[in-house]
Amino acid sequence: MARDTKFQLGRRSFMAGGLAGASLIALHTYSARAQAGQAHLRIMETTDLHVHVYPYDYYADKPINTVGLSRAASIVNQIRAEATNAMLVDNGDFLQGNPMGDYIAYERGMAEGDMHPIIAAMNTMGFDASTLGNHEFNYGLDFLMKSVMGADFPIISANVVKELGATPTGDTTLVPPYVILDRVVTDGAGEEHPIRVGLIGFVPPQIMTWDRRHLEGNVQARDIVATAQAWVPQMKEEGADIIIALSHSGIGAAEATDGMENASVPLALVDGIDAIMTGHSHLVFPGPAFEGFAAVDSEAGTLHGKPAVMGGFWGSHLAMIDLLLERSGNEWRIMGHTSEARPISQRNEDRSVTALVEDDPEVIASVAATHQETLDYIRRPVGKTAAPLHSYFALVADDPSVQIVSIAQSWYITEMMKGTEYEDLPILSAAAPFKAGGRGGAEYYTDVPAGDVAIKNVADLYLYPNTVRAVKVTGAQVKNWLERSAGMFNQITPGEPDQVLLNPDFPSYNFDVIDGVSYEIDLSQPSKYDPKGVLINEGANRIVNLTFNGVEIDPAQNFIIATNNYRAGGGGDFPGADGSTIIFEAPDTNRDVIVRYIVEQGVINPTADGNWSFAALPETSVLFDTGPKAADYVDQLHSLAIEAAGEGPDGFARFRIAL
């Protein structure tokens, strides 16, 4: 089956220097010093593009300088000029991930012969090959195959299988498992030589869980390392001089375990693989994110001594591996290597962003029409909300803007847990208000009126590009999670009027509300944790009457909490969320999940269900400052005895709450 699933491309020279102005660009050391019989080969990588062709945030509906294949394309032109011989590959996750991708999938569709905008942009740049990433499967196999048909370059993946053979080399793969490119390189003396570059692709086998509804019964996924061990010897037998792994898999543990999601480090141990292009994790390698990892040199950019790179995400970086090759007879040997990830922007000390490159006009032109169509799409309703989505009272009462996030997370994680060992565990959902005044000012609130909801409104609901996570915790950890959250409030003296409610040192994004349980917050008790999550009052119990399904929560019972990667990985120092309790890492952002939920439901009704409130404190009142527009909604707030109390500082409105 292998010969039926492999491309053999015709001979051609590498795209190299000679661009206008190239004489002003310094050659890489390998190009400058290569001698006769020695050639400098640069392999450039994009990864996790997620349809980000334009430097544009479609959720916020504004241009940005930190993303965009159109910007990375400008670096490609420069980098090609620095190297005598260069090739360009993509490491997957190109087809889904922003509203342009959703527009094509859900609105315009892909008929036979249609050109997907990301493929059009990649064709314009002259990619040599790409592998499949896990997000390529999000819209189903039919959409995927119609989309990649337009590529002027081979798209490969060795471990996604339509029919399993006795061994991987007997599989019928979904797309070709590898490609051997016949190329011509120029050596240091100006002489041309043939070289055969083998590229093999891999994707996390977890696609079978993440996209079960699309893939189950249609394809299967093999282990990455085992698949490589089977295919790479065949590539060598067929004459590949060097072999580069396009590993849409992160940099993780050094030792291989069956079914690893992040398998790039043990993949480097496979005999015959010379270099590894990695991705999936949305990080940069070489770089400090991987300091201390076993078998990883985060400065030199090597895995088990072999060169590797990871080029960020959304076009933020162009990664490259430079190889100094020496020809001996009819064989090529690697005499030296370097790794680098070059950014398209820089963040300054004042947190502003400076673009380091301009857009490539040809890439911009290739998707200009689709970009405008996407703008029309994000500004058009994708669903309706039966209740207003605002956050003016998110810190004092169960709130619709937080409720919709929790509902969407629960909906998503419930689906993801099906067929797993955690399927029967109760699912809770934790979400916090991101726009709730504070240092953001009196206008810094979510405010989406009842009626039409556009995709760009989702940015108002969820500010950050977090990804969904699920953690497994006990009932005791649920309680302490809420105790940590309740640090938002000052301790209140019973019987005294007009006490200041909110602790100004406590950020609203750490005020998690957990849906699926019911509870009260006793403000007369001291906080168990300080604003940074440090335990300060071990015996404190602000969380009272905590129940699940109407019964007092069992401290030993296991629960799943749907949350985000920041919280699950330890952000905010919440009990039960330190990275060790994660049982599921979703490939999807929380924003995408909210959009999908709204699209699927058509009409959402995120009216808060009142699962939490303050415990009664007779003859006690507190003061709470919020945005002036809160007055438009105060009459709808039936769970609180609340009234206007004049103006607060800095443009805020003040309200009095009788406890």
C-alpha cells in the first residue's frame, strides 16, 4: 500500500537567494563558508496557522500585529535570501481556528473544486509540503479532503489510517504517509547536486477522542513513534538522503509511551530521522518554555541532539533549521546544524507591540475577497440570546455573561467525556467574569443586549484565547476552590451599614463561579486565602450550604470541572488546579466552544440560575461599585435587595446591597 500512498515529485532546484535587495542581506554562516561538495540547506516551518492569513483579530474586529501568515511570508522572502538552498513546510493545524475558518465551513462550504483561503495563501508562498494537524478534522473528513485537494504541494500524515494493515507499512492511510522530494542543491563552489529530501507527517492519536463524531468508524490513528519506526526504514530504502519529521506533536516527556500526544522528543530517537519540525503546543522552540526538559536543549534547539524547532502559532514566528550538508560519493551527511524561531513582532516594555515586518501583498491579495466576506460574517448574527448578556453584577450575583460560558463548557466537556473512563462522573463548570470594571474602568463591562448575537460579541464574553481543560477533583477540592474564589470579598461585620464589599487587590478573573453545585458565601467569615491564593485562615469557612443535587456535597466524591488551561495549569493558585489534576486537554479554545454552542442552539437563554448567593446577615449592608449602565438592568436583579446609592469614584455608579 505504501507505493500507492506516496508522492514522487519531479526534480527542481530549491527556491534560493537572488531576490531584489538580497545583496543587503547577510548570508547564514553555512552559506558563506560552504566549500565544494558542501551545501547549506535551510528548512523553514510555519505551524498552527489556524487560518490566520491576515493580521486581524476577527473576534475583536480590529487589526493586530502579532499574527498573520501575510507577515510571516515577508520573513520567508528574507530568509530565502539568507540561504543558498531553502524549502518551506507547514506543520499542520491550518484549516480551523478563527472565524474565517468557521465562515468557510459553516457558511460558504467547500464544493468540489473550491479553493480554501488558507490553501490559496500557502500556494502563493510556494510551500513544499504540509502535514495534517488535529484541527484539520474538526469539520469532518469530507470538508478536509475537499479543502486539501486545492494544494499545489503534498499533504502527508503517516498515522491516520483508513484501513489497518498488519503493520503501519501495510496501512491504507488517509493521505500519503510521506513524500520524497527530488531537489537540486548548489554547493559552496556553485556546483549543482541532486538530493532526495524525505518528509513524513504525524498527528496526535487523540484525534479519535477530540473528533470522535467525525472519525469513529471512518479512520483510526496509530501511535506516532511506532508508526515512524515502521515507515522511516522504507523511506531510506527508497533513497531519501535526509528525513525530516513534520511532527504536529508537542515537546514533552523523553521516553515513549503508547499513544503519546506530545511525542516529539522520543520521535527524535527514531533511527533515520535527521530533524524534527514540531508544533501543536503553540510555543516557541528554541526558547525558555522548554528549559529543564529531559533530552531537550532549549538554547541550541535540539531533541536528543537532533535539530528541532517550533514556530509559535497563528504565524507569530517562522522557525528554521539550517543544515550544513557534505556530499560523500552519492550520499549526503549532516556536518552541522542550527535552529531558530524568528518573530514577526516584538512586545515592548510598555506592553505595546511593534510589527517587525510588513504584509506580503501577494498573500494579502490571495484571500482579500474571503477576508471581506469574513468581516461581513462576524458582524452578522449567528444566533440569538433570549436574555441580555452583561457583567455589571457578575461579582455580586449569579450572572448571565458567566452563565453562558459555563453552559458552553459543560456542553463541550460532556461530549468529550463520552466513551472515556470519566463518562459517569458529574460535570461541573468553572467560569469567571473577565470584564468587570476594576482597573479597566467604569466602561469595562460585557454588555450584549437580548436579541442577535454576532461572532464578534464572543470577544466581549471571553477575552482570552484560552483552551478548554477538564480536571478531576474531590468534593473537598470543590469547596476549597470556591473558598479561594470568595477572597474577592472583604470580611463584613454583621449589623453594620454600608461596608465596602470588594477587595480591590483581588482581580475579577480569579472570581470563579462553579455551576452544577449550589452554595452561599458567608461574608462574616474571614477569607481562607489571600488575594494571591496563599492559605491564611485554615479554619475559615465562607462557603456554606454547599450542595450537589440538593444534598450536602460529599468531600470524597469525585467531580470533573470544565475550565480553561490557565486555571487548570495552576493560574491563580486554586486548590485542585495545579496541573496535576488535568484529565483532558481540549484542542479547542473556549471562544470557539462558545461560538459552536450558540450556532448549534440557535437561540440561547443564559438567564442566571441563581446557584450561588450571599448568606443572610440581618441589618447589614454593603456598598458595591459598578458601571453606570448597570442602572438599566438593576430592576431585573431579583436575587438581591439592591438600590442605587449615588456616584462612586472615577465614573463608577454605587449601589447598596442589604444582606
